[in-house]
Amino acid sequence: MKLKANYRKGKPNIVKLFVGCLVRNGNKSRSERIRNEVFIMVRQQLFMAPIVIFEKAIENLKPEVTVKIKKIGGILYKIPCLLPTYQQYSFSNALVNNLC
């Protein structure tokens, strides 16, 4: 069973980014094969589109706000700042990769 190459338009291809982060020792084809097998198992057991489930899981992991330290008058303040979407995806991928 083959998966479509173009998952969704307008969004960064988070599935492709995730596989790129999973690659260790240059085994990208192995990472893609594992991803496809997991997606097939999810489709068979949950009867839902695995890409939608994957995107929802990544959306739940994404941090939207980070804290930056700003020094004003010799005192350090922690100021919450919004993260750009590419940093949100990279943080969520790093979190998932650290769990594996």
C-alpha cells in the first residue's frame, strides 16, 4: 500500500520533516518504511486517516510560547514570546526524537 507524496497543501510537510529528523546513520529509506508500516497499522486498527492523527499529535506537542530573558536596568526579566511555526515544528520533532 503506497501513501500519497503530497499530503496537504499550504502546510509544511510535517510528515516529511519528521522522517528527516528520524534519520540516523543515513537510513532514510528505512525510516520511511517504518513510518509507512506504522501508518498502515494505524489505518487498520483505528479506521482513520493516519496522517490526520499524526498531524493532530504534532499539533498537541507544539509549544506556542517560549520565554526570552531580557535585562532591564540590571534585572533579568523572563518575557513570554510567540514562536514562529517552523520553530514550533522543530521543537515538537526534537521532543519526539528524544522520546524514541
